[in-house]
Amino acid sequence: MQKIKNISRLTVIMLIIGIAISFPQKIKAAEKKVYETLKDSKTYYYNLDQKGKKESIKVTSLSKEYEENHQIYHDWNVTVTVNRKAIYNKKFERHRSDSPVKVMVTDVDKQDKQMELLIIEGDSMYLDWVADIKHIYYYQYKTGKVKRKQDLATIVKKGIPNIYNLHGMKKNAFLATNGNKEIYTKLCLKIPNFDYVHLKLKLALKNGKFVRPSAREYALVDGMIMFTMKRNLTAYTKAGGKEKAFTIKKGEAVGPCRIYFSKNKKIYLKVKDKNGKTGYIDPQKASVAEQDGTNHV
């Protein structure tokens, strides 16, 4: 009887271990299906409209290298096909050695039974996370036809001042989504007296089109850089407000943690000092002596 009990306990323990090992693997598999960057010259199969057979997708990038004034350039010809029919073909002259186009398949809304095909154009695409993205063309496959619906880069940039570049989210994933109706990208902004800051911006997918949720304030990402003041500066409790939060004294350092855009496109930064005190400042009124690093690479 004791032997049977021991066997039962062992069985339960092994079952628990098995679940613990397999659970992360299942999560990774699910995440992979939410978005994927396609490799060049490889045929992929996705059921884009969740009907019938899977569609074949292929990216072909051809380049011609040449030298001009002791500089090496590349001319590129990039083609994207769906079911062997070209939906995108574009030439790029005097470009870098990396392809100026990346293609992603995403499933931003896991409930709408529709996947998205995104064709991304830009510079420094081989650097992935610092890619300077110019366009994000959103294509939808439906009833056997492919239609370009939007340029997401235009939607992301609309109404936001001081944009330096639109970056990729992370290595080999220029955009990211959790499959819950939202897709994310990153903006790089040049702020007066405060170098570069990065903010994560989301778009929501509604009825087959992407929209940008209304928001005036965003959290900054990629770490908080500290800036030392050359003279005293007042931080306020609200962006553009008059109620004093605290004084940043000459020689003290603060780091931007959030950014606020007013209706007239004026920028305010929410800053934090080493003791955790926070307040909003007008960056144009700051006199910065030095900074500890940079967000822009």
C-alpha cells in the first residue's frame, strides 16, 4: 500500500514538472503566431483571411553594388508576392548595403479572423532597433484580393512635433503586438536642451483599420537619462500649470520620464530627481550643463 502511495506521489510530481516545462514553450509558440518578420527569398504560408487554403508570401530583394566618388552604393529592387502575384515592387537608388524593405505578417486582433501584411520602408534596416522607418504600408487580403489600406507611419507621426525618426521596436521586430487589437512602434523625438527621447506609441485596430487613440501624455522608454542644470528651474504639478511642485537647483540632475503635448503642440517633460520627486517643466526654459548618456544611437 505504501509503495502505491509513493508511486502516486511520484506521478503527481512528474506531472507538475511536465506542465512547468511545457507552459513557457506554449507561450512562445503563441507569441510567434502574433507577428513575424519574413526572411528574403523564402516562401511563407499564412491563412491571411482565415478561409480556405493558406496564402503563399515571398519577399525578393535584388541589389546592384557600385562605387561613386569613393563611396559604395546599392540600387535595390524589392518585390513582394502573394500567391505568386506581385502586390509590391519598388526600386531604391543610391542606398546602403542593407535592404530598405522589411515585411511582417501580424495578427493584431486574434478574434477578427484576419491577419495583416505590413511592408516597411526605411533606412538602417539592418540595425533593427534603430531603423529609421519612413513608411509602414498595411495590406489586407480578402476574397482573393490584396488591398493597400493605410500608411501607418503617417498615422503615427500626425500631430506630434519634433520627430527625428520612427524606430523599430526591437531586434528583427520593427513592430510588436500582443494580439489584443493593438500594435506598437517607437518614436524618436529631438527635445530642446534635452537631447533625444523615445516614446512607445500604439495604434488600435478597429473594423479593419488602424486608428491612434487620443492621448496627450506618453511614458518614455529605453531608460532615463539624467541632465544636470546650470541654473535653478521650477517644476510644476501639471503640464503648463502654475502650481509649483519643487525647484531643481543649479548643479542638481533630473531625468525625463514622461512627455506631454499641449493642444498647440507645445512640449512639456515630466522629470524626476534622484529622490523621486516629480514635476513638469518647459524644456525650452532649461539650461543644461551636461547629460549622462544618450537615447539616440
